[in-house]
Amino acid sequence: MKRRKFIKDLSLSTSLTLSPLIPLSCKSKENSMFFEIGLAEWSLNKALDKGEITNMDFPSIAKNDYEINIIEYVNQFFMDKATNKKYLNELLSRTQDLGVTN
């Protein structure tokens, strides 16, 4: 009978000792994908058409609101500025400051 009690007590104490570790083993490991998703400017076309945001706002919105670091512009929203070097350099500067890739 003493052997049974010993085994029972041993299993109980082992369970109690290891039980705090169970949540740690169940914790999901952060999986990094083999690709990053990008955001196309067209996704915000309604706000751009209404003038609520501009091309200059787009990199910041992608980064800060959606946590997306890759963006794609739509020429329809800045056709009149497509050859304006100052405008394009400012847009590039904003994306680089945010760590966003065009």
C-alpha cells in the first residue's frame, strides 16, 4: 500500500511542479511568412477621389494604419505630377523615412 501512495504522491507533485509550464508550451510561435503583402493605392481610391487623402499621405497610411511596408501607386492619381521631379523626390523621401518600399 505504501508503494501506491508513494506513486500517487509523486505523480501529483510532478503535475503540480510542471503545470505552470503548460501555458508556455501552448504559446503560439510567431510565424514569419516567406513573403510580405503590399497595399495598392487603388484600395483607397474612394478617399483619393474625394480628396480626403493624397498620394503624399498614402505611404504613412499604409505603414501606420495597416502596418504594411510595401506599396504600389496608381498613376491615375498623379498623372499631372508624373514628370514633376520635386514632387516625386518628396514622395520617395516620405516612403524612405517610413521604411516603406515602393
